Amino acid sequence: MPILFGVILLDLIGFGIVIPILPFLSPELGADKMDIALIIVTYAACAGVSGPVWGRLSDAIGRKPVIMICLAGAACAYLMLGLASQLWMVFAARGFAGLMAGNFGVASAMIADITTPQNRARGMGLIGAAFGSGIVLGPMLGGLLSGSEGSFVQPCIVAGGMSMLAMIAAGVFLPESLPQQQRRDNHQQHKARRPLSIYGLLKQTGSRLLVSQFVLHQAAVSSITYIFPLWVGDTLGWSAREVGIIFGIQGVFMVILQGSLLSFLVRMFGEWRLLRLAISVLLAGVLIAAVVNTMPGMVGAFFLALTGSTLCIPLLNTIVSYATTQSYHGRMLGITSAASSWGRMIGPMLAGINLVLFGYRGAWLGTAVVVSIYLLWALTEKARRIDSEYDILRKV
């Protein structure tokens, strides 16, 4: 797990570098606010298509080679973005980056391979902590590298270098988590019977509604990360530098919560109860953002919303892994990764439309509606019923 943490951290530092610069890079090439949303959507749509493919491939050939392929593709995508001189080149670079964005789902499958039900939430939290660390270092580095003059070539080249470094580290140090015999067994099982469709797999595992929450979650989070840089840029006159620092500070909270506190909180509340609490905090942050107009209030609402959202994905991935046999871990977590990507496509589109029609308050309130549906599902009678089932499984 420490080696996997290091590999994912290097990759996500590169990913984080481009977060604060995209909203400021694209307008230099003639993009408006809706174009920025469409650029985010392009990445998400391509990731949504490719996620199940990478997951299924990792079940067949192993997790390590798929992680290395995705890292190499990410490095190329960052270089393409850094060399973009026209708007269509930005779209092409982000689309290719989306097609190669299989690492999170495959890394989650690797964690499911090497953990027991009792410590799986901690393992999933480790991946989340790597993400948080990348969000600490990446955006701060991206903001600093862009400089006061707003140069975006250097941050993108550094991001590509980080992904290449991660690929080399994976090749040298990362062991394969899926034994060769298990890969053969997976192949024989899939060959002996008609392969399940995505819908069939979700139906068999009873995860249809559960997986749909990845869509709602990422729709909300991607709306927040889309709205916030534009909001503080227009209202406070901030640049990529200030936005990067704020994302970095938020990343510190993510690392502390996912890396140090998640396991303790799961033991105290259980996965489902903690999930409901986290969604409630996310909703509170979004609602506060809809009514504040001062710098402390705006930043505080952002911190509150993303702090709540930080706990959700490791918990959802843990719950999904309980419902899935090992032979389908890669594919199922690839499906959840794809569902997250579709959420990242839907969120900015809805936020962009609401922003154009109703302004920032309308965009925040629209996001609050999405989070409210997410919370309502978590509070349903069915969720309360299966809560006890997963608690029992976790203790077995």
C-alpha cells in the first residue's frame, strides 16, 4: 500500500497542477464560461467511456500494467495541453486525458485485492489521502509555476514529468496485486459463461442505486470546483495563484481526514452512518455558498463543502467492494470510476447553464438540489436496511 500511495501521489500531483490553471488558460484562447464547462465535460465523458474498459482489462492482465499504460497516456495528454495554441487543441488534450484516466478505479481494485473487509475502508482512505496530497501539492505548484504573468506551458510540462516519474516508479517498485492464477481463473470464468453486461453485473450485485450515487456525488463536487475559481475570480479578483493556494489548503484537510481519521470514524459510526453525515456537511457548505458574498464566507463555504465530500468516495468504494466478488473487483470499480466521470460531465454542464441563466447564487442552489437528492437516497429505508447488512459483513 505505501508503494501504491507513492505512485498515485506522483500522478495526482500532475493532475492537481492543471486544476487552477484551466479556468484561466482557456479564456486566453477565446473560451467563455460555457466553453470551460465543456472542456471539463469532454474529459469526464471520455473517462466515463474508458473506465469500465480499464477495469475489465486489469482483471484480465493485472493491475500494474494497466496503471503504467494510463500513466504514460496522462503524461502525453499534459504535454499536448501545454503546447495547445488553439481552443480545439485544449479540447483534444483533455479528451485524450479522459480516455487514459483509468488509474483511480484500478488502484481501488488493487486495494480491494490486498485488504480484508475489516481494513478496507482504511485502504480506500489511503487512495483518497494520495488524492488529497496531490490536491495539496499540485494546485499550489501549478499556481506558482504559472507565475504572475500567467504562463501555462511550464505547469503542463511539469505535470507530464510527474506522470512519467510515476510510471517509472510503478514499473520498478510496484508489485502486482492480482496473482497470475487468479487472472487465469478470471479468464476461464468469463470464457465459460456469457459475459455479464454492465447492467447485468450491477443487477447481480444489487448495486444499481448505489453506483448511481457516484454520479450524484461527482456532479456536485465538479460543480463546486468549476464554480469556485470563476466565483472568486469575478467577485474577489483572484488569479490562478490564489485559487491554487486555497485548493492546497483544502488538500491538507483531505489528507488528514482520509489518511488519519477515516478508519477511526468508520469504527465509530459505520460506513453508512458516516456517509450520511459527510453528505450533510457537503450540503451545508453549498447552501452557505449560495448566500455569502465576503471572502471569509466564500472560502469557508468551499472548505466545508469539500471537507464533507472528501469522505464520501472512499466510503462508497468500500461499500461497493463488499458487494462484489474478487473476480469482478476491477470491472466493478472501473464502473464506479466511469459513473464518477459521468457525474463530472453532468455537474459542470448544469452549473454552467445555471450560471448563465441565474448567476452564481442560482448555480450554487442548483448544486444544492443535486446534493439533496444524494442525501435523500442515503436516508431512505432501503439504505438503513442494508446498513446493518454491510456492518455484519465488515465484522466477518
